[in-house]
Amino acid sequence: MDNSLEIAKEIRDKINSLPEAQEYIKLKNIIDNDAEIKALQEEMISQKKQGKIDEASRISSKINSLPVYQNFQFVKEQLADTLKIVADILK
């Protein structure tokens, strides 16, 4: 059991050291701490709760068009592809 845990930790550390993982973490932190994005997300949720789907969709589009968010989505896809390869190898 100890050996399996050590191997899993090594794999985790190697994945976390990948450039796409580093960039993902960096961009996620930026997004999570960006006041403008937080305000837009809160407004979008509020609009959905009020049944204003068109307005919520407009706000969602605004969030998705932000360069930092677009970069995040791109890196997220790259990281997902890499993780799929790792998962396939570990099968």
C-alpha cells in the first residue's frame, strides 16, 4: 500500500510540474481572484434566479470573451488531453 501511495504522489507531482498544469493553476487563481469576473458571475447567477435567461446568457458571453478566460479554457483543454493520455497509460 505504501508503495502505491508513493507512486501516486510521484505521478501527481510530475503532473503538477507540467507547463500546462502550472499555467492552469496560475490562470485559475487569477480568475478566482478577479473582482470583475466575480461580479459578473454573481450577476449572471442573479439573472438566472430571476428567470432572465437572455441577460444571464449575455453576461456569460461577456465572461467567456475575456482574454484571461479564453486562455484558461484553452489551457484547461490542453491539460485535460494530457490527463487523458496519462489515464490511458495507467490502465
